[in-house]
Amino acid sequence: MKPLLIFDCDGVLVDSESIASAAFAEHLTQAGYPHTPQQCMERFTGLSLQSCKSLIETGQAPLPEDFFLRLQQDTFDRFARELEPVPGVVEVLEWLQEQHWPCCVASSGSHEKMALTLEKSGLLKYFGDRIFSASDVQHGKPAPDLFLYAARAQQYSPSHCIVIEDSSPGVLAALAAGMQVCAFGEKHATFADASVFACMSELPAILDAIQDRIFHRQEH
């Protein structure tokens, strides 16, 4: 049986992070917390909204009550106009389907957000209802809860799962869950226990190699 592949959504499946970071920076700056899109990407990528809120408000005045509601609406509007799949990911998902790899999504984003982004990008058909959100568990990334929850729901042990992530909190969460990790982006080279790749076309060969290691370990 092939290992379960657990995909993060933003930045791995959909090219959403630059769009979301631009909206986040604009709304934070308007609320009196000056941020650039790059700062937002570096500080908040991979975190749940609650974790972002806690980071922003530490030592600061609380955000307006409707801040995240307005931010979410603006972000969703931008997604509807601008969102595309991550380059190369459609080809990877087609290959995985042909090879009968089991796949699901586990993201810090809400179910509402993932429904929008996966539908808009044309990727929802590859996952069906196998979609899990940080809102389903008590602790979001970098805690391992979300990935462990997804594995249990799909009836896989952590040692038989491979996570595909692009954020440091996500990589840390997968490692804490005892899963194999494919870290998308060269910034993750510091994670010795992760398989780092910079282009989606590299992923199939990496997955085959990890699968061989898992099977070899089980045989011994």
C-alpha cells in the first residue's frame, strides 16, 4: 500500500501566498500596524488566523473586532480574480492519480477558504472531501495535531505518511507528527530531516525514493 500524501494548500497547491500577504499587509497598515507584504509572508505564512492574531496583538492594542472578517472578504475577492495553481502542480496531481497515490489536504486555512481556492484553481477534483483544516483541531501548526488528525481520518499511521509543505511551521508540524516531509522551497535547506525541492517537477522522483525507504524500513 502506498503512503498517504498530505498536501498543504496555500503555496503548495494554489499560488495564493503573495495575494494573501498583499491583502494582509494593506489591512494591517490601515489598522495601525504597518507591514509590508514581504513581512506578512515571513511572519504569518503557515499559521492559523488565531495564531496570527496572537502574534500581532502581543504587546499591542487589540485588532478591530471585524478585522479578520473584512480581511477575509477582501482576500477572497482577490482570489476570485487572480488565483492560479502553483506551476507544475497539475502535472504532479495527474501523475499521482495515474499511480494511485492516496492524497488529502491539511491546511491552516479554513474550509471555506480551501473550498474557494481549490475550486477556483481547478484542483478540488483531485481531493474530493479529503480536506482538513486547522479549525478541526485544538492546536494549529507547528503543533502536529492537524497532520495526525488527517492521518487518523484516512486510517494511516504517521510513519506511513508523507507531508508536502512550504512553510516552516508546516515542516515542523510534520516532523513532530513523525511523518516524512517534502519541503517546497530552498529556504528549507536547514531542515536536515526534510527532502527539500525547488520545482514541482522534482516531486515524483522524491516521493518514489521516500516510498522505497518506508517499505525497506518495514521489511526490516
